[in-house]
Amino acid sequence: MGTVLDALTSKFLTRLSQLIEDEIVMTLSVKKDIKRLKKNLEHFRAVREDAEALAMEDRQIEAWWKNMSDVMFDVDVIIDLVMVQSQKFLLPARSLCFNQPMVSCFEKLLFDHKVARRIKDINEKLDEIKMNTEMFSLDRSIRQQFQVTTVDRNQTSPIDELEVVGREIKQSVDDIVQMIVSGCHENSTSVLGIQGMGGIGKTTLAQKIYNDQMIREKFQVHIWLCISQSYTETGLIKQAIRMAREKCDQLETKTELLPLLMDTIKGKSVFLVLDDVWKSDVWIDLLLSPFMRALNFHILVTTRDLHVLSEMHATHIHQVNKMNYGDGLELLMKKSFQSSEQICEFKNIGYDIVKKCDGLPLAIKVVAGVLSTKRTVAEWKSIRDSKWSIHGLPKELGGPLYLSYSNLPPQLKQCFLWCALLPPNFAIGRDDVAYWWVAEGFVRKEHDYSIHEIAEEYYLELIRRNLLQPIPMFVDKGESTMHDLLRSLGQYLTKDHSLFMNAESNNSMSNLRRLGISHAIEEIPPLEEHKCLRSLLLFNNKNFKSIRKDIFRKLEHIRVLVLRGTSIKDIPDSVGNLVLLRLLDLSYTEINKLPESTGRLISLEYLSLLGCRQLDSLPAGLMRLSNISFLQLDWTAIDHVPKGIAKFQQLYSLKGVFESGTGFRLDELRRLPNIQRLWVQQLEKAAPVGELVLKNSHNLRELRLGCTMGSTGERTRYQTGVVERIQQVFDMLIPSPSLVYIYIDGFPGIRFPEWLCSEPELNMPSLCHMHLNECISCSVLPPAGQMPELLVLHIKGADEVVTIGTELLGKGVRSAAAFFPKLELLRLVSMGNLEKWSLNIRNMCDDMEDNSQQLSLMPCLKRLLLFDCPKLRALPQDMYMIVNLKRIHIEGAHKLQEVVDLPAVVWLKVMNNTCLRRISNLCKLQDLFAQDCPMLDHTENLCSLKRVYMIDCLHAQVFRNCLAEEEQGILVHVATDGHNIFPDESLYN
């Protein structure tokens, strides 16, 4: 698939061609050197595809590869510097400084000399590198590149791994659970270990044990801590306290936290899982002492190292066996998305491939990711017969893992490697990582797609190939994680130029280009020595409190600077020297101002100030930065957004803007043709204009509109005249037909905007996610059932809605013969006055003019959540017609008396429902969870029920007797006094 060099060379040649055509650049004395550089780089299109692998096997080639990589980084810098200099010539004289012409003749001569010298040095290095003719192929054809296509996002949906391997590990789970439970009595303690190589399924086994009903019932407190190699002591203690259901938000030091942990678990039975332990000191030196206060505690430890378990005095060690080939083949086929018709055709080759994966689930999944791009038997054979082992690569990272990397297209290789720079177990946000990749220059513009859309498709492709693992709670796969072994592979492959620094890292690397610093690092090392640094990432490191005033004069190559969640209060003026800086993330810092020199960051494309609560203004110079494509201002103290947002013609994402005095006005949105994500808040301050301000936003995908509403108990109330003005403002914000996400966060109008309540399917035919929050005065909901693509509907705080009827269904979607044809998740939250919910689609279909076609009801709905609807008396009678509704959670519905006649439901949770008496006729129900339902005492026809968990239900025994009369073999678990026996819900996602 080509090396990373293929992507870099292709990018450099394109940009050098642009420079050669640039008349301004060609007035510089460097034009001859630039042409020579381009000619030199043409030769590097022919670098051997296996060059990276050879570099791991041969020290001389390794040195050649390292030199090649260093030179490529230098080429990138010099091209950027020339392009920035070119841009300076085109800017008005006052754009970057106030009292002098921006680029004097003297500066131009200095720049010419400096750049000419650097390009000459690079050309000499390239000439020397070319002398190794063995590293070049005679075939200079352009190698395969990743092409963005419309991805079937359902293909990347996660499979429940616990179910996939559950058959293999069931006996192990039962044995360990029995061992723990039988040894659990007052003043008893034990440490049990699960040991095995990386990727073999230790965490999966531990999850099954942690969520076993006997464990949940036996222990009062259940705590899961993921340790990793870069944990912080305070972070672990906080997590333990939170999982023991106590708050610790105001405490920061170990001295403050440890007594609270002791008090929280004192006199209670505790089951603790320590996942991914690398050193025993986390238990011996940190956690042992506070846990000795428990009545009894039992510890389950997962680790790769038997020595760790020995030091922790484990009384039993379970070594995880490899997956058998039969289960491995099933996993391979599922993860490679083969249809049932093709399985027989690929079965024999697949069996051979599973053998080469040596029974490791992670290896099988990532190889399946490679095979998912192959559609013929010949291609599968090619993968089977290719070279899997690389001499020089650590054994646990070789074979299938390296194969999955080597088969990536060059652009995706860069993106995958970059993710290894992030902290372990980091939640990788799709939108965030897309911008990081764009800022690094990894993403190529293609066809009619925006560069950010392409970056998002790169992200989805890494998920499809199982190199990123989507977090199940996100329907749109908006967040994911990277397995620690894959992260280790990425770090190994970039060890010559990138570093994630934890407590054990060696900071002596020369020519360091990318640096991530763990939140566990207590003393931030001097950064000035890393003059070649291009990316610096710090997440939630509270030890990073200040920045030296002159540091950015020495780090002039920085392109990506992330200081999110650090304790910095000031940004020095020297930040203006970072002319190559494209991304600046200061989210959740303590800064109270941005220096005026920010206006000199002419390459800046991304600026996030999210959650900067002390920041109350923006520098005037910021509005001169023409390349800004992402600007986030929400959750700050800013009370004035300057006028001139419309000058940012590249804006792709604008979040947290609002009208203010002489500043920003909504009509500026008309002049932002590329906007795709837009959040406008404090719309109570906006004035209506006589035109549709979003009519030119043809690419808009996400729109969030809101007024300040206050909390549920302290609603902000507006006068009638203000409400009418707000209504007019919302009415004129008609979104583009391209919209995918709509969020209304606070709306005091008495009716929803016209574009939402009248034929919304015509205004927003592509809408997938609709969130209506705090629409406090609207008594009638919009006809969302007419939306052909809607996946998620969330309604919260609609205080005036008393009845939900057929108005929500609308006319349905005739082409799909359904109401809500694609809806998967429905949430009704904090509907304080909702009394009646009716579907009644039979009468609706009879009343339609053309009733020849019966419309189905929500055929794809899988999950229903009803939270805090205290007056709701009953569920809709027609709900039995929703054929795929598998999971229901009802909490705080105090007037609800029964849950009945739901033939598809397999999972039901009812909590704090004061009048609920009866659960009946749920013939497929397998798992029932009930808590604080004092009247619940009757059930019948739950013929598939397997497990019942009841907490603080006064008539639990009566309910249990009803079950005993009609069905044997049901496991019933009853607890009182808030003793949590519910399994982790993530098992059911």
C-alpha cells in the first residue's frame, strides 16, 4: 500500500508546483533552489514499498530511513515558511503590525538568504540519500491512495465482544466467581490474578466476572480502575471514590482524597478490579492501606507480568488461553463483514489466517479489518501468503498487528501513527482528531468533499479496519479508543521523532518532532531544546501552570499546540512568533486574556477556548486571521463577540457565538458559504433581520440554537415582546437541506419554528439527530415521524406538553411505508406535565386519503428511555407494534401503573416509579431490573425471563412468588438499603 513517504512526497510535489506558479514567490532569489528541490523529490516517488520494514531488520537501512524522515520533516517546514512568506506579501500593511510596513526590503533579503541556505542543505542531503540505489524501485507508478467514498456506517458498528468470546470463557468466569464468593466473609481478603499476553482477552474476562450477578449481590461496593502505565495517584483515588458513589470534585490532593476513600468504604464489602497493572506499587504503596478499612475486600488484577501478581501475593492466578480456531473463524468473518453467502467461499482461507493469528482476538480483529477491503478469494490468499513477521519488531507488535498497519494507504498510516501520541485509554473524538490531522497536513483534498469531511472518513475507515474501537454509547461513532498494543505499535514505529512522555520516558531524543506529555508528569521538562517540535499535546496536566515568556521564539516550527485542561493563566506575547501554528487548543484552561500578538498567527486555522471561564474578551487582532476554519467560544465569560466573523471565509465550524452591542450580527452568517457546524447561543439578544441568514449555507451539517433558560427549578422568564422577537429570530434561521444534526437548547416561544413544524422532511431531508431541549412553552411537538433519515430523537424539558399524540408521527414517510422509518433511539426526559402518550396509528391510516398502504411504526427503534415524566399515566397501547424495540428504561414515572404487551422487549429497567404495580406479557424479556418501585407486586407471561434484580422494592417477595408460579430456573436477586446489584449496563449496549 506504500509508505508514509509516498503521502509526504505526493503532498510536497503538489505544494512545490503551487509555489513555482506563484509570481510573488518566484520574485525571490530561491526560485532556482525550489525547482531543484521539486526535481529531487520526484525521485523519491520510487522508494521501495517495504523500506520501512527493511529499516527494522537492517541497521544501515534504519539509519537511511531515519535520515530520510528527518529530511522530509525539514522539507515540510521550508515549504510552509515560503508559503507563509508569500501570504505576508498579499496582506495589507497593517494586518500584522501597526507602526511599520509588514515586510521590509531588509526582512525580505534576510528571509531569502535564510531559506536559500536551508533549501541548499536539504538538496545536498537528498542527493546523498539517493546514492543508496537499493532503496528505490524501478517501478515509479503512482501507488494506491485511499479514495473517499460514501461509507456504509453501519458496517463499522461494534460487535458485542463479550458475547463473541463468552462461550470460550464461561467456565473460567464461573470458576473464578465461585472462588471469590466462597471466600467472602467478614474480615476476609484475597487477591486473584488474570495473566496473559496483550490482546488475548484479559479485560474481557475481568468484565464478565465484575458484572456477574453473584459478585454484584455479594459485595456492597464495586470499583473498576484502569491502571495503565501513566496513571496519577490522585486520578486513581478520585475514580475509586466516584465508583463507590461518593463525590470528590472539590478535592485535589492525595492528602485530602485518601481519608475520603477510607470513609467511603469503611465497614463495607468491596470488590475491586485493577485492570492492566504494570507495577505492584499501585496496590502496595497506594491502595492497600485505605482498602484495609473495608469490612472485607477481594481484588481481581489483570496483568501481563506474573511477577506483579507474585509481589501482590495473589492466592490464585488464572492464565488466559488463546481463542480456539472455531470461535476465531466466526470472529474473523463477522469483523470482515462477509455476507452469509460468502462465508463458505472464504472459510478455508479464513481458517488458515486465524491460525496465523495464533488465537489472539485483537490480532484476528485487525486482520479482519484488512480483509474487509478485499473482496476476492485471490486477495484473501495474498494476505494469507504475505510476509507477516518482521525481524527487529518486538514480538507482540509484529505479525497481524504490523500487517494491519502495513496494508493501510499512506495517508491513513500517518493518521494511525498520530493517534499513538495520545494518552492511554484516551477518548478520541471524531471532530477533534479530524482537525488535528488536518493541521498536521495529513489530509488530501479530494473531489467535492471538504478537507474536514475527508478527515472524518479517514477516522471511520480506521474504525472499519478495527484499528480504533468505537465507544458503544455513541450512535454515530463520535468517540473511540485505541487498544494499548496498537498504541505501542504506533509509538514503536515513530520512536525516532515522536514521544509520549510518561514518568519513565527518556527525554534525550534529538530532532523530536511530536511530543505528548502525560497528566502524570509532575515536572514539565524544558521544552526550548526541542527546536524542531511541530506538535505539543498536554491534556489535563494540572502541573503545567506557566509558560516561559520567550519559549515560542525558540519553538518556531510548532503547528499543533494543545494545552487542554492545564493550569496555565497567561499566554506570553511570544506566541505571535508561531507563524506556522495551525491549531491552538486552550480549552478548560485558566487564562483570562489572549495577547494581542495572537493576531500575528497568520497560519492559524483552529482556535478552541471552550470552558475558559476566566476569559472575558477577545483580542481585536484575532479578527485579522483570514485562515480560521474552527472557532469555539462557548462556556467562557466572553460578553462581546467582535464584528467581522464574516471575514473568516474558510469557517467550517463556529461554536458559541452570539449577538452583542456593536459586535457580531446574525446577518454575517450569510457570508459564510463553507460553514458546516454552527452553534449560536443567547439568541434572546439577537434582533430579527428581514432575510434568511442561512440560505447560502449549503453545506451546513450541524446546527445548535439556544436561548438562556436557566435550570429546571429556576427558569428564565421572558416578557411577551421578547418572546415574540425570539420567535421571529428562530423562524428566519431556516437550515440547509444538508443538515444532519439539529439541537435546540432553550426556546421560550409558544410554537416551534415553522421550518421544524411544517413539512420538516422537505426542509431537512438528511436529518439524523434531533435534540429539543428546554422548549418550555411549546405544547405541540413537531411531526418528526415524517423525517426519512432520523436516527435519534431526544426531547427534554418540554414543560407545556401534556399530551403526545399523532402530531409527533405526522404523515409518516410513504416511500418507506413507516412512521419514523429509521429511528433507533427515542428519549423523553424531564417532561414534568406529560400525562398522556398515544400513537393510535390504526385510526390514522384509516383517515388518510390513500389508505391502501399500511404504515409500520418505528420499525428500527431499539431503545426507549423515559426519565422524569412524573405524570405519565400509561405507555401507548400501540407500542406493541414496534417490532424491534429491545430495551426500555423508565425512571421517575410516578403515575405509571403497568408495563405490558411489549412482545419484542428483552431488557427492562424500572426505577423510582411510585405507582408501578404490574409487568406482564413481555414474552421475550430476559433481564428485568427494578429499584424503588414500592407497589410492584404482580407479573405474568414473562416466559423468557432469565434474570431479575430488585432493589428496595417492598413487595419483592410477592413479585418473586408470581414468577415461581409460572416459570422455573429464573435467577432472582433481591437487595435493600440501596445495595447495588445491577450489572454494568455497557454489557447490554
